[in-house]
Amino acid sequence: MRPFHRLLVNNLVANVTNFTVWFAVTFWVFIETQSVFATGMIAGIYLVFTAAFGIWFGSIVDHNSKKLAMLGSSVVSGLCYVVGLAMVLLEPEGAFRNPYGPYLWLFILVVMLGVIAGNIRAIALPTLVTILIPEDSRDKANGLVGMVGGIGFLTTSVISGFLVAFTGMLGVMVLALAATALAFAHLAFVTIDEGRAPVDPEVPAEPKRVDIAGTIAVIAAVPGLFALIFFATFNNFLGGIFMALLDAYGLSLVSVEVWGLLFGVLSTAFIASGIIIAKTGLGKNPLRTLLMVNVITWAVCCVFTLQSSIWLLAAGCFVWMLLGPYAEAAEHTTLQKVVPLERQGRVFGFAQSVEQAASPLTAFLVGPLTQFVVIPFMTDGAGAQTIGSWFGTGPARGIALVFTVAGFLGLLVTILAFNSRYYRELSAAYANNKDDDEDGGATVASPA
């Protein structure tokens, strides 16, 4: 196996582990507390941590060996899971059933820090695509990255559902520790030629600092690149609704075992999408692909909860999962071409922080807002009286209304972006940019 493929396998194991913990905590807390507020707060914590650490993680990736950064990620995750396991074993009676109890939220914070440490890998991997893959094949390589994410999503949802149903969090934490140790051991034996130049003692080394100002200057130098990041930011602003409410809505329709299994089956869409991208690429203009994907997905969001149907929900989620890797691969392919390699870690980290910064606001607000405003509105309030005859009434229909409104907002903003000058400017910058490889930069592998 080439180093790129070995890295994909290693990241698959790490991603499955970390996201199994995240999914399991969300499932388990909802089952233990029956609180939409609590699941919304968990999503908010994830997104706050992602936004807070993204730029710092990016500087770690830029200033160190990518392999060392990924190994460090596994060490931090493992330590957090050790503490989480100890808290499960030492739980005071009933501490995890109180949605406002300090012991529960301390446990959530610790294990979510372990999950977030895995984001270092999410920043390091696209920079390794730039190093290891020729420019004309990177969109296909990014498709393989998306496919690996899809496989991880499939196994994550199934594993989480059944582990929570039959072992609670004890089995989840034991599995997380074992798999994290496995990923660390495997990566330690992967050899990666990162093309690092020998250190010249006569030349002062670049300071190992975050350098937000320099990163912003690099982004500002590419016309329309800030607009791309802000567009993704708005998408994530609305996407926080899914992170806060989708599990609660799904679990209102089916049991946790069925929901986990269903999500696993639906996640085959990620795999199919990754395979298609790896074969066909993203076309000459990845940005156009990105916006077309958003038109379709937000249109689906407008309708996939119009009626209380698990089949309608499943169909909508399938479309989202099928097209999601296209959007991620398009953004990565664009950044890999227009941003210098030595800055890519920080730019990817900056994008991750800024794009996720809006989602915590949504996730923190949407849980309480849905619980205390929208659900009563659709249970016995004005909404139930006005549209309840065809839309339905009750808590689940309140959650559904939030999704429908989000879909219309997302569709409107995507249409505006399609007609903006920023879209035209960044498309031109991508088309005109001369990749480093064409000037003699080294590439050592192809994804095919």
C-alpha cells in the first residue's frame, strides 16, 4: 500500500473511534435525560471546541511533521478517554440521569476534548494530499478522503447505536481506548516523505507561532477566498440545527437501535459519492460544483420533514450524505491549489475555526429555542392551530418546522452566492493559478 492509502486507513480507524464516542454520547444523553436541551448543548460544545482550537491546530500542523501532529492527536484522545472511562466506573448513583448535573457535564467535556483532538488529523490530511498527490489528481484523492469519511460514518452510527443500547457508555469508552491505541501503533510504522528541507543552521527558523495576521493576508490575496469561507460559515450556521436536532427527531420516530442501523445504511451514500468523485473528479470548476450541491441539499431540507415519516427523513438524509463529499472535496481542492503549501495547515485551521464559529451559536440557541418556543408553538400554540391540520402537531413537528425554515434560508443564500462577483473572482483565480508542481515541485504518488 502506498503511504497515502495507509494514511486513509489509519484516519478511518481514528475517525470511527472519535465519532463513535461523539454519536454515542449524544444518543446516550438523550436516552438518559430525554432532554433536547442537552443534545443541543453537546452539539454546541463540539462546535465551540472546533472553532476555538482550529487555528491553533493548523499552526501545529504547519510547524511540525504531519505524522508527529497526527500521533499527538491520538495521544491526547487516548488520555481523555482514560479519564472518561474512570468517570463511568466511579459514577455516583443517578449522576448521569440529571441533565443539569455537574458530573454529567464534566464527563461530556472530557470525552468531547478527546473527540476534538482528532481534528488535527482533519487538518493534516488535506495538506498531505497536496504533498503526496499530483495537482491534476487531487480532486479524485479528495473524493477518496470523502469515501473514507463515509465508511467511518456508516460504521460509527451502527456501532454507537448498538453499543449504547447494550453496554451504555462503558463499552463505548473501552472500545475507544483500544481503537485509539491501535491507530497510534499503526501510524508509528507508516513512512511518509513530507519533502522537508534539511535545517540550515545559518538560516533563522520561522517562529512557531499561530500568525493569524499572516494567514489572513494569504487568504485576502486570493480574490473571493474570504467569500468562500464565509459562505461555508453561513452553511454551518444553519448546519448547527442538524447537529442539535437530527438525532432527537430521528429518535422520536424509531428506537436507538433502528436509528443507528438506519444511519449506517444511509451512510453508504458517502461511500458511493467518494467512489464517483475518485473516478470522475469535480469538473473544471469545483466552485460551481460546490454551489450546485448546496442548491440541491437545501431544497431537500425544505421538504424532508414536511410529514412525520421515517422514510421521508431517510430519503432526505441519503441525498445530503450523497452530495456532502462533493462540497467538502470542492472546497479542499480549491484551497490546495490557491494557497501555498507552507501555509495550508493554518489556512485550513483558520477556515475550520471561522466556518464552525457560527454553528455554536445555532446549536446553543436552537436546543432551548426549539424546546421552549417552537415545540409549544407546534403543540398547542398558534402554529398548531394554523398549519397543524396538514403539517402535524406535537414536539416532533416543532423540530420538523425548524428544519423546513432552515432549508428555505439556505436555498436563498446559495442562489445569491451563485450570482455574486466573489464566485466569479474565485473561479477565475482557480482557473489561472499555476500550481507549484508545474514549477518543479515534487509529487510522489497518485490516488489511483
